[in-house]
Amino acid sequence: MISQATCADVAELRQLYYAVYGPHYPVALGTDPAEMARLIADPYSLWLVARCTGTGALTGSAAIRSEAGNRIGRLEGIAVHPEHRSGGLASALTGALCARMLDTGRLDSVYATVRTVSAGPQRVVARNGFRPLGILPNAVDLSSRETLALYARHATGVLDRRRSVTEVPAALLPLLRTAESALGIRYPRVRANDGPPPTAVPQEAAERLELIEAPAFVRRRFREQFPDDGSWFYPLHTANVLLTPEDGRFEVYAYLNRAGGYGSLLTAHPGPAAAAAQLEPVTRALARAGAGYIEALVPLAHQQALSAFLAQGFVAGALYPSMRMDGDGFQDYVVLSRSNERIDFRGVVVEPSLQPYLDCYLSAWASTHLPTPSEVAL
């Protein structure tokens, strides 16, 4: 029996997530009672639970989280008690969530970051209409570093309203071709932009950045600098750290999750270009703070920003088409990431539909981080 979660379910839900993930689950959805109660009461989100018909015991859980001002949701917290697996419960919960949040027109798309320790989670979302968008290597630290897969499902007609792009950095062309085959979309007449990348500050000349980790202050400061929600876009992430040089001429806002060992670069003030040359010291500062994986979400149409990240060792692992509504169309976004720890794909299990993205990432990583034959000869 599937029903909407209530605050009375919180204690049982915490027991369920412990039974499924153990003590290393780095998500508040299954560990923080106050955050769980907020999500249950959130009018923009939906949390469903499953109970055993005979005993009434809580056997499964899943949620779609969204927020005011965004028409995108995140499928998260899929958990089925070990004694009730292999019965299609995860798929049933996912299908019920999508029917209420996506098929009714409340959202334009829903995405999920799926574990790759086995093929099961990939099959669950694929059976419910989600399609692979790419790979996020080393994205989270559970009991060890794990690679996640990015999947998404779009509402009818959304992919047909993508805004066209005519030029991208050459390093992104293989990812676009992979997405064309996997998703059945097209990037006609897209050519490589072979212009020089932005000049980065040499490491020895990079200035010291202060990292301010005071979540309430950072949120207030962020709202002061970005009173217009339309001036930045990073759904379902709230800035909790601020990086700035001593003279304060720019501010970089980021989300840092110490429990999961990852961080996301959200935006910068007075604009992303102000901090583009300082990506290396920004990345190092977040790494020192505990982010072994750092990602950024950049519009496919923003050539300069994409080139800046690529020049600093970020690798494009995923492409999210029609992610953000822009007028009467939708913008595509690229997920770029950089890991400060060794990436090990030996334990990764991927479905055939996801394999081309893994191959594409391996090639892009090698082109970025391995020396060329001429460099080896020197």
C-alpha cells in the first residue's frame, strides 16, 4: 500500500534508511528528523511510503523534491527494506511519484543520481521512463567513493522546445554526439569553437582565498547579492559557503556537503567572469574543506564559462537537455566535475544504455589529464 508520508512516519523512516544504507548515508532525508519533517510538509515536494498490507510495517520510501520558482524535481531517497526487495516496490514508488508530479504538469523534468554499485537502481529508473544523461565520477563518499549516474525524465513535449546552440568547445562534441544517440535528440549545425581558453592565474600567483563557512550568514549575503532568482540557476542547492579574496572584489558561492565529501560551485558576484581566472584556488580551497568531488552546472550556450572550467581540469560528464525554461524554450546544461581523489571504475556496474557515457568520460578525462605522445617524448 502506497501513501503520502506524514510526520508520524519519521521514526520508522529513519530505521528504514539505516537498515538499507547503514550509518554512512549522507542525506538529511533519512537521518535528520527536522529536515525530514520539513520535506514532508513542503508543498512543492512529495514523499511517498509503502507499507506491508498484512502487518502495516513500513517497507519502502521515495520522494521527489522541488522548490518554489523551479519546474525541475529530484527523485531521491529510494529505499526498500532488505526483506521486501525484488518485488517491484522501488519501481512502484517511482512510478507513483512521477504520475503525481510530472505527468500532471507540475514539473517539466525530474532527475535522479543513481548508484552504480549494481545495475538494480539504474533499471528501476529506466523502467519508469528515465533516460541516462551521463556519469558523475567519485560524486559521493558513502563507505567509500562512489560514482553516480545521472538520469532524467521529461514531461511530454519539453525536449522538443530546446533552444538551439551553434557553437561549443571542441572537447564537448563527443558528449553531444553521445547524447544524440542515447536520447534521440539532435544538435544540427553545431561546430567546434577552437578559440583560446581564458587565461588562468598561475598557481604561484594565485591569491589566498578566505572560506567563510557560516550557513545563515552566507544565505543572507547570497540573497542580498542575488535578489532576482532568475540571475542564477542551480536547482535544489542552497549556498552554505562563501569564498572571497582579501580585497573582496569577487565572491564565489558554493554548496559544501562534508558528510558526502562533495561540493557544488553555484555562482559568483559580480558575475562568473570575475572569478573565472581563480577557479584553481577556489577548487583547492573547497578540497581542503573536505570536498573530494566538485561540480559545476553551466549552460551549453555559455562558451566562455565552459572553456574556463575545461581549462582548469574539469571534465564534462553529463548533459541535461531542456533543463531550464527560458522564455518559450528550454536551455541545455552541462555538468562538469573535478575529483581530487583517484577515480577507480573497477567496481562500477553500468547498463548498456549508460556505457557510451562512461566511454565518453574516460576519453575526455584522458585527453585532459594524460600527457600527449609529444609531451612524453619531451
